[in-house]
Amino acid sequence: CHTRHRQEVCGLGRTRASPGRRQPCRGEIWDSHVSPNCRTGEGNRRADLERSSRDVSPAVDRPAGPGFQTGFVAFDDGHESVYRHAWPILEELRIPATLFLSTAYLDSESPFPFEDWPPAGTSVVPRETWRPLRTVMCREMLAGGRMEIGAHTHTHQDLSSDPERLRGDLAMNASALRFRFGIENPAFAFPFGRASREAMKVVRDLGFTC
């Protein structure tokens, strides 16, 4: 997690259900960070979220005032494990989140080409730990009303230094989000967090919010 503009951001890629061999993005964050702050017992969760200045939950129906720090939960790339493990907890706790999708890999049966976790694509671990999301899963999360889907480029390449290639890649990203989910002018997150002034201009010129 990191803090910027008085907003605490919890950014994740892959999640998992229970402790085990450590992965690049650890699903146990839901036990170590979200759960102690949010799981306070029936009837007390909303009040606890409002009181906490360290939660990764949003402002919960009230504007942020002095000393109150809002939170933002985000998932990058589009791993199936977000649907399997993270989304049910977000629904239970009524915490909104944003899923930044690299749309080229939706419905793929192969690991992401930028995947650097050695067990990915093998029988050593369940497929859900590395497989990209299905379109139908994204539609289900959208229908729930708490998961926003944003853009993360089409192919998840670092094109921050190549504005013209970025423009073409983003056009495919926008087209896929529009065709599959009816999303216009989505929020945008750069792959690897790498941006440039020229890249930011391309993103905004194409109607993404960043």
C-alpha cells in the first residue's frame, strides 16, 4: 500500500485463499490488513470503517474531512483469483474496488505473458491462481455494483516512451471495454506504474481518466 494525496491505496494483482508459498501479490493481505480493520462484528462494520484513518475502505457515504483518510482498493491485470477470493470479501464488507484490466488476455487459458511467477501455468498450483479472468466473471462483478472496471492497456506493455504505439494499444483497450462491458471513459492505470508527460497526454486525449 502507498499513500498519495491523502488517499491510501491498496494495489493488488493476484490473491489467494489461504497462507502457503508466497506469491508476488499476497492474498493474505485480506487477513493481515483488511480483516482486522473491517471485520468488527455484525452491525459495527460501517462505524468502524468511518472511524479508522488506516482502512483501505472508501469513505463510506461521507466526505473526507480533516484528519480522515479515504482509501482505494485496486487490482491490476485481471487474475481470476480476484473473482474467486477477493470479490466475495469486498461484497461481504461492502467495500468498492477498481479492477484495471489488460483486455488482450481475457478468457485466455494461458498465463499472462508478463507473468514472472514460476509455478504459473503448471499443475503445481490451481489454475485460478494464475489464469486471466473470464468475461462472464467480470460481468458478474460489475452487476454487483461495487467493482468498477478500468483500463490497464490492451497488452500490458510499457509504452510510456512510445506515444504512438500507446495510442494504438489504448484504442484496442477502450474498444474491448466498450464492446464487452459497455464501459465508456474508464479510469486508467499505467502498467508497472510507469508514465511520462507524453503518455499522460495520450491517455487523456483518448478520454481515459487518470
